Amino acid sequence: MLQLPVTTIMGDFGFYLQEGFLHITDWKGYDHILFVLALCVPYLFKDVKQLLILITAFTIGHSITLALSVFNNILIPSVWVEFLIPVTIMITALQNIFRKHSDPQHTKLRYGFALFFGLIHGLGFSNYLKSMLGKTENIIIELLAFNLGLEAGQLLIVLATLSVTFIFVQLLNIQRREWAVFLSGSVFGLSLIMAVQRHPF
């Protein structure tokens, strides 16, 4: 008699795990990809510890608001959330452009921004998840699975960004600073276009 519920739960878990992964890696909604890319731009493989702390701060932020919003404890109009997401990308890209590698105070500030911006992105993730949940009863399992899917996709983006940076900076001998400014400038331009298109004013 336990076979059917267990099978159903595992099926739901796999489905929402996949949906979380596909949501953050979907090029049609590339805003979240751009944000993770902007976080990774200044770093090389040798800086992976710093980068993981930064990504963890972002993860904590979006996990909090994803959970609170799904349980209807936070209600913010989606039009504002969709506008604020590209704004977070723009600010992160500007941080890269004006970043001083030797300034520990700037690094701490960057962690704080990643945590805060994660709160905003969590609201964006929740809008997508709530549209799928409907009146389902296994919300805890599905929330966990979706969040794990997001993290798997996020780590894939991190790995891809570090690999591309390795090619250009360490194999092709592009100056690290020039590469960071070029890529961050491109990200800033794309996010500015998104912000203008989504403005709620």
C-alpha cells in the first residue's frame, strides 16, 4: 500500500528537480544566467573558494525568498520583480568594472550584495514555481527538488564561465582585467536593455 505514494513522491521530486535546472539554464529567460555570469567574471579556477562563498551567499538569499513566497508570506507584484532582476545584474557588472582585487572591504560588500540580490531573484524563481504547483499537497518535497535543480544549473553556469575565462586569460593570454571589463560591459549592456523593456513606470 505504500508503493504508490512513494513512487508519486519520487516522480514529483524528479520532475521539479528537472524544472529547476531547466529554468535557470533556459536561454529564453537568460536574466538569471547573466547574473551568475556577472558574479563569476572576476574569478579564476584558483579563486574557487572565494567564488563558492559568493555563490553560497546568493543561494541563501534566493532560497529564503523562494520558500517564503511559495508559502505566500511575501507578496510583491511580479512586474517589479522582473524589473529589479536586471537592475541587480547591472549593479553586479558595475562592481566588476570598478573592482579592486586587493580591497577586502570591497569583497565583503560584494558578499552582502550577492545575498541581497539573491532575495530578489528568489522572488523571480517563485513566480515560475507557483505557476506549476497549483493545489498540490507535497509542496515541501517540490520546493526542495526545485531548489536543488536551481543549484545544479547554477553550478553548471559557474563551471562554464570559469572554463571560458581560463581559455581567454590563461591560454590566450588576455589580460585578466581587460577580460573582466569587456565581459562585464557586455553583461551591463544586455541587462540595461532588459531593465528598460521591463520598467513598470
